[in-house]
Amino acid sequence: MNEVKKIKIAKYICYLTRLFLLVFTILWMLFALLSGAERMGGGIRGIIYNVPNALPWFILLIFVLLAFRWEFIGGIVIILMGFFTLFFFNATENHFILWIISIPIIIFGIIFLISWHLSRIKLHH
């Protein structure tokens, strides 16, 4: 495989990772906002009172946007966030949470680091 194809594949992987992680984060953030809103009074008021429930997802969204600009820093922070979710959501006790939240976040962060690495190889050749 020639160098140009490798670079294109690396770019596609990076774009797909950004897209998947962005969608993943927004969907979980919306779920977190809406899932407890009914207990908080429902409607807009319930959603507003339930904002702290979505705070971890808002933080992850910031990290994802950071990774759009700086893949290395973003990748590391996203991996750390994935490890944080292990404790925050008690994912080591709940395998469902482990496999649908923590592991995907860690994998997305690793893919950002791989993409960063591939782009550096491109710059040095």
C-alpha cells in the first residue's frame, strides 16, 4: 500500500472516530438530561434541574471537541475519562455499563492517539 493511501485511510479513521464519538457523547448526554427529568418535575424545569446528571457527558463533549483540534491531548484526556467512568458509573460491577460506556470511550481515545501517530509519520517522511 502506498503512502498516499495510508494517509487517506488514517484521515478517514480519524473522521469516523470523531463522528462516532460525537454522536455517542451527544446521545448519552441527552439520555442523561431526559432520564431523570420526570422525577425533577418534568418538562423544561425538570430538564434544567437534571443538568448535573448530564455534566460528565458535557465534559466528555468538551474533550471530544478538544480532540478535533489536538488529537494527542484529546486522545489522552478521553482515555482518562474512560477510566474515570469505570469508577463514576461503578462499571467494574456492572458489565453492561462497562461494555457500552467505559470500553468504547477508552477505545475511541486510543484511536485518536493512533490517528495522531499516523499523522506524525506522514509529517516526518
